[in-house]
Amino acid sequence: MKKILYISLGSLTFVLGTLGIFLPILPTTIFYILTAFFWMRSSDYLYTKFIESTYYQRYIQASIIEKKITPFGRVKLFSTLFIVFAIPCIIIRNPFMTTTLAIVYLVHLVALNLYFNKKKKTPLKEPNGS
């Protein structure tokens, strides 16, 4: 029963993530991370097929793990975040909520820029004994 639930949830998040490629309001990356999580716990076959797919390689492996995100990718990421945080502010006119969401958005901007600008550490070479 648990396996069927995880496969179903993984399939749902995969569809939503794939739709997110074309619809800027849906976050592709988080849905693909959830897809990997659900399928890893339910089906080795689905998990392996997914992590070997071009979808995973492009949206998770390259951008998140290897930090190879293009400037356009960053603009798209921050624009999507802005829209997601702005919608509640427009619908519900509450100054405290608006201020809180603005601060959370700014923290995302700073933290993600620091994350993507951080260089990978290379292992130290041992000095020659001669």
C-alpha cells in the first residue's frame, strides 16, 4: 500500500514538475526533488530511469548539485519566487504578512546568490617531500 502511494505521489509530482517547465508559476525543481524522493522509496526502476533522464540532469543535477545555472535561469528563478511571494500580498492586504514575505524573499535572494556563487572546494594536494 505504501509503495503504491509513493509511486502515485511521485507520478503526480513528476507531472507537476514537467508542467512547471512551461508554466512559470510551478516550481520545476522542487517537484522533481519530490519525485526523486518518492520514487527512491518505492521503485528502484522508476528512480533509476528518472535520475538518468534529461529532465533530472538539466533541472536538478546541473543547476542544483553542480551549480551550473545560467544568468537567464537565475532571472527565471527569482522572478518565479517573486510571483509566488507577491500573490498572497495582493490577495490579502496585511502589512505584517507583506513585510514578512518581503523579508523572506530578500533572504532567498541573498542565500541563493551566495549558494550559486560559492566555488566548489578542490581537495588539497599533498606537498612533495623533496
